[in-house]
Amino acid sequence: MSKASDLVKRVLLGRALRSAQQHEQLLPKRIALPVFASDALSSVAYAPQEILITLGIAGLAAYQYTPWVAAAVVVILLTVVASYRQNVRAYTSGGGDFEVATENLGGNWGVLVASALMVDYVLTVAVSISSAVDNLGAFLGFLGDHKVATAIGLVALLTVLNLRGLRESGVAFAIPTYLFMFGIFSMLIWGFIRLMLGADLQAETAHLEVKGTEMGVGGFALAFLLMRAFASGCAALTGVEAISNGVPAFRKPKGPNAATTLLMLGLIAMTMFGGVTALAYITDAKFADPTHGSTLIDPATGRDVSNQDPVVAQVAHTVFSNFTPMFGFVTLMTALILVLAANTAYNGFPVLGSVLARNRYLPRQLHTRGDRLAYSNGIIILATMAGLLIYAYGADVTRLIQLYIVGVFVSFTVSQTGMVRHWNKRLRTESDPVARREMKRARAINTFGLVMTGTVLVIVLITKFTHGAYIVCIAMPVLFLLMKAIRRHYDRVAEELVPSGEDVTLPARNHAIVLVSQIHKPTLRALAYARATRPSTLEAVTVAVDADAARRLREEWDALDVPVPLKILDSPFREITRPVLDYVKNVRRKSPRDVVTVFIPEYVVGHWWEHLLHNQSALRLKGRLLFVPGVMVTSVAWQLRSSDRLKGRPEPPAPGASRRPPRTPSDREGARSGGGIVSDRD
């Protein structure tokens, strides 16, 4: 890495951390709560709004069902929180739902859950950031004209913060999250106080009429609409699963700390969601989206006024009508928490990717920690996919939310099924009455969670499939098949590399070939190095692209009396690679038990542009020779003067170095005492 790019990296991400500092990145509960709970807490910004949009399809009369739909969402939220408290106590490695499903239901179920969660994490970032831009637009109107660019910029900012490391991003996100909680609870308390004191609180949209495409529906159609509104409101549950994937980031005791954080998340999210929905209902706030079947009409003029502010902004404006600065505070904190809500996915997706890579379902690079001990590759992949979704859907929350929550409820349902089986297996071997009683209680909670989440999954699939959920239903199987294919590849390679008796058999002879283009210092060094290896036979080989140049090379070779025979390969079509390959294959064909070592002189350069001017033929030859069985390729380096600028430069940490455990002095002494076979660097 050049000094300029290294300087930029250090400025953005900070200095690299040693593997031994990993324990310093663990989070206490006061930091873990905002880091992992911001997604669920931020749902108050869009979940009540999505309920109103859906109910508005049937007109204003359907708004009377808002409290009942919200109450059903709260029941599901508490059920999922209680169920996942059992998960995080039983499984603390960070595998979350993937580990639960794999251990109790089998590998295929684990991969299915993993594919669902990965899709959901990407959508969490896209939905949260898009909703944040909407709320910022309510306060800073000019951002509404640049929604997509603003959203992608926020994704980039969040990516840099997470690449700096978990603890730093956690501290940076803790204060805004707590300020958001303060703002929402202040709004709820002050709003209900004003109502009890007799204030007539009316939202700015209270006088507007709601027109829907299905006005006056009843019977089955109304029931279907209520289920669809309930499915949209269940977006409030997303983010709960992130804690089960992020248990390794907690301080010890990890399981109890994660369970406590999960309980706090559930209680706070329930209160905030229920309170905002109640105030929106009481103040007669309305929200409509013409692209989804509902519009707001001004009865005085008959005009469509569906460009209203988000529901949270409407409620804040109504409650703090006598104190405008607090309205601005709540609006800004809501936008900020929605940006930070994506951080839940930034903490869950990379850890899940690391677990999957460790289990050979994803490329091993996802198991590599970066300079700041964060799973950098997973963070970058998440940001890229979320950015593409935001661009494709124009940062439209309502369009994106149709894809949302399908994946998370698949993982909820499969995970609870796995936990029920987990407790059944434990009960077969447990004899202590107290422990059995505790296990039966946990099993009952997970069983109830299975029934509830399974029911919600069916409702979500039925009501959202034609509105965009079918895309997720396609993406999940594609990811499933991709991960299974990666696992088959790694398994096939591992089987192929298992040592057998013939692997230690020495070759009969070593036939060495030095490739020559002209006689100069790199060629003479390669010849000297090849002779030093004492091969069975040694020859120099050149390709006669030009007959006169080949003749002059022969004359110069003989004049210098080089103690290595020179063979000139004819090339009537002026090719270099093919004649060398044919010759090497012919040597191997004559003596299959021999090994052929090809020495290739290469220049070491100091500037990136010099790579374009040198080593091109060598790289092509090396790339082709590596596919020839029984052929070893050795590069003999010659440092040009331009490479001097890089000498003595401190080497940055190698990718993957942080996967190795920290070495102790005694470890190093033990390595040296074994005869020097393993060096300190190894």
C-alpha cells in the first residue's frame, strides 16, 4: 500500500489494533443496548405509519382498528423477546439462529435461516436509512429533492464508522440513541399530560379525509386488510435477532448480559411503539401514499395533499406545539436513530458472515478481521448491497418495507422450532428436578413463540407476496443454493488435499529450466540461483520470435561461455507462451516421475505504473505453467532502483493476521527449540 493511501486509511479508520486487544472491544450493557437495540427502537418511526397507510386503503373508517392492530404487534414483540432470551442463554458463540437451527434441525435448516437473516440485514440498512432521509426531509426540506444521494452518503458514513471498530462505533452511537429515547419518552409523557389537563391536541392532518381504493370493504376483504396492516406493523420486531448473533460482543457473563439487554430492548420498544401509535390515534394523525392505494384529500378544496410529514413528526409537532425547539429535537433525533438503526445490521451481518465462513458456507475472507478487529469484508458487502437496493427503489420506505420482515420471521420460526427440540433433548438426559422445571418453562416459552411467529410468517407471506415479498422468496433460495455450492467446493477441496502415502515420495529427478529473453543481470542471477539448487539437469530456454535476435543471443551466449546449455525454441507465429508450454509438457511426457522447475526472472518495481511496462510475459507464462501437473514455478527477483523507495517501509498488518492467537514469549522459545523449523514470523 502506498504512503498516501495508507495515510487516508489511518485517518478514516484509525491505527491498527493488535489481536491481543480484542477483549478491549467487548461491550458493557449500557453500550450494547444502543448498539444492538437501535433497529427495534427506531421502528417507531415507520411501523405506526405503515399501519395507517394500509388501513387507509379502506378509507378513514378503518382507522378505528389501529389500536387493535398495534396491540397485536406488541403481543408478538413481547413473545419474541421472551423466546430469544432463552436462545441467548443457551447459545453464546454468536451463531444465533443459524447455530440453533444447525445443531437441532440439521445443516439445511441452518443455511435456510442464514440466507433469511442475510437478506433481512441488508433490508434493515436500506429501510432504516431511507426512513431517516424522510424524517430529515421534514426538518430540512431541500433533502427531499436528493433522497437517493443523501441515503447512499449516509450508508458510506456508517460504513466508515463501523470499519473503525465495534467499541468506537458503539460509543459514538450510544449518545444519540439515548437522546432519541429521551426525546420520544418526553413526547409521550408531555403529550399524555397535556391530554389529561384537557388540551385539545389535533394533528396537522386531522382535518383531512382519507380516500382508499377499497372504500367500505367488509367481511373477508376487511379481515385480509387487517392482516396486511398487522404484517406491516410487525416491522417493529426486526432487530431482536441481532442480539443473538452479537452475543460474543458482550462482556462476560455473555449469555445473562445479552438476555438482560434483550429484556430492556423489549420493554422500551413496546412502550415507545405503543405510545406513539396511541398518540397518533388520539390526535387523529393521518398518513397516506397514493402509490399504495390511499390518498389524503383536503375537503375544503378537494385537492390531493398526500405529501404529509412522517407520523412521528406530526405527533411531535402536535405535542410540542407550545415549544417548537423540542419538535426539532425529536425530529432530528428520529432521523439520527434511523441512521444508527442500520448499525444493528452492521454488527449482526459481519458476525453471521464470519460464522458461516468458519463453517465453510461463505468465502473464508469473511472470517478475516481488519486492522480495527472488525469483520471488514462483511461490512463492505453489506454496505454495497444496501446501497444498490436504495438506488433501485429510490429510497422509498413503503416500497422497501414490502420486502421486509419475511426473512426475519422465517428465522424466528425456524429458530423457535430448533429451541423446542433443544429443550426436548436436554430433558431426556436431565435428572435434577429443579433443572427440569426450568427447562420445561423455557420450552413452554419457545413453543408459544413458535406458534405465534409461525402464524405471523403465514400472514406476512399471504398479505405481502404480491406486493414485493416474492423478491425475497426468490433471493433466499438463491442464497441457499449459493452457500450450499460453496460448502460443496470447500468439502471437495479438503477431501482432495487429505495426505496419502504417495505424497511423501521423492521425484526421480529435478529437471530445471531457466527462461531467457536476453543476457542481462536478472538472467545471470536466475542462472546462478538455479545452479545453486543442484538440479539433476539444467538448461536455459529462449523463444525465437525474431531469427536475427535469436542468432545474436546464441553468439553472445557462446562468447560469455555460460556453463549452461541454451535451447532455442522455434516460434513461427511469434508466440512466447505456447512454445514454452509445449516444451515443458514434452519433458514431463518423457519422464512422468520427474519434476520440472521453471525459473522466471522478474523485475521488482517501486511504482504502480511500472507494472504495466514490465513482467507481462512472465505473468502470462506463470499463470499457464501453474496448471501443468508436476511443474514448479520459481520467480527470481531483481530489484530495480525505483524499488529502493519502498525499502524500510513498515509493513501493514497482513489480512487475516488477527485470526491468529497472540503469541507469548514462551511460545516463541518453544518454536525455536524445535530445531528452528518454525520461525517467529510463522
